[in-house]
Amino acid sequence: MADDRKGDGGRRPGRPERGRPERGRPERGRPERGRSDASARVRSGPARPARPQQSRRPSDSAPRESSGPPIPATVEAKQLAPEIRAELFTLDKSTADTVARHLVAAGELLDSDPEAALAHAQAARTRSGRIAAIREAVGIAAYYCGDWAQALAEFRAARRMGSKSQLLPLIADCERGVGRPEKAIELARGPEAAELTGDDADEMRIVAAGARIDLGHLDQALALLSSPSLDPSRTGSTAARLFYAYADVLLALGRSDDALQWFVHAAAADLDGDTDAEDRIDELAPNEQTPSGQIPSEQTPSELA
């Protein structure tokens, strides 16, 4: 699944967009946008929008399948990413097309109605439960719904079936969700985690820090987030969430001035509006007109930790 899920039904409905509290984030699953467990220990799933009443056989929808929710007539199998469709080659054409359309529908609903997305992913699994991409799709939808146990089982199944996605941070985050932060820390310390690079490594840092927070070890969480040292000039969703998590831990430790500095960095890095960093800045300094990313007497993370 491509990281940008907006407007593309061909996305893999199985990898949360980085930079949302949904992948490797301290608060797991998006209960509150951009907030880590340092300030909000939310274990429930995301607030779910009310699902509209579905009219009977509307003109823009296809008839209900024998198993699973109806698929909108506008959803086509060809919208699924080619690399995902390739995983369906063992299925007959009719089944493959139906599975593909359910996966496309799941990807399109993931942000707005994760429960409906889960229903579509499960319908795809009902037709073929031995394909990694399908199990990954169910796992991601369950993750967005806050069903950590189901998500964990599906991610593990996807890995056994040869998933090419990097699922380790998600698996560790689900371990937190089911109440096993020690297991999340163990995974973060393991040899597979040591091989992670780039955004995947940062995702694991955020998860590991969240697990430390779960155990009440705020100082250790701060140390994890600040090593390697943060670069405030970075931009992008993962950087924004990393800075945000760091700021949240600083705030939980009573270091509000330092926290403000890193919420500003988070806001400057957050080009897509994935966090509520600007709101946090307003909460901490409602009358301060500080240009985004510019704070007097700036300190590096190593100096703050």
C-alpha cells in the first residue's frame, strides 16, 4: 500500500500512512491525532464517524455479494495496485476481481470509516485467506479500528505468508495495544529491528518510546526519542510525529518551554497536517506569535535530554 492513500483506490489497504497516529505511534490506532501516550493514555480505538444509512440497492451501488458488504459500482478491480493484483493470480478471474474490488473499497474507507474498511477486508479474506496482501489488509483495518488482537494475528499471518511490507513496528505497536509493552520493547531491541533504516527505524523508535511510557519510564522514553539526535530541519510525516512524540514526553516531564520548542518543530515538519501540533502550540503559548520553526535560544535534543 502506498503511503499516500488519498484519492487512489489502488493503494494496498494494509499499510497505514506514516505520520498518522496509526503506524508506530505512541498512542496506537489514532485515538487522538498526533498525541502520544505521554499526555493521553488512550487504549480505545479511534472515534468512528456515524455510518450513513444505506438505501436498498441504490443506483450507484452494486448488489450485495453473497458474503460481505456491497461494493460500490464505481469501484473496479483495475484500481488495485498491480503488485497487489499479482498476488491474486492463483484465484479464478471472478474471485480475483471480487477480492480486488473489496481491497480497493477497504483502502478508500480506511480513514473515514475503518469498521466498513474492515468488513471489506474480511470479505476478501473469506474468499481467499492464504494470500499475504489480504491478511495484511485485514490487519491494517483492524489496527485502525483499535482491535489490536485481531490486527496482531493478521500481521503475523501475513509475515508467515511472505509479506514484503515492513510490519515489525506495527506488530510491536499491537503488542502494546494488547497490554504487553515489555514484548514491544523486546521486539525493538531484536536483530530484525536493528536492521531497520529511515522511516521504519523512526517508527520503531516511536513505538519503543510509547512502550516505555506505558511502563511509566518517561526518562527512558525521552532518551530513546533523542538518540540518534533529532534534526529539526527535517520535514515530512514521520519527522513531524517523531518531534511531536518528543515534545509530548518533555511536556509530561514538566518541561513546557522545551516542549513548546519541539511542538513548533513538529508543526514546521508537518506539511500534510497529520498532527495537531499547531493546536498544542496555542495551548502552551496562546499569545505568542512565534514563526513556525523559529524559537529563540534553541537547544539540541542532546542538550534537552
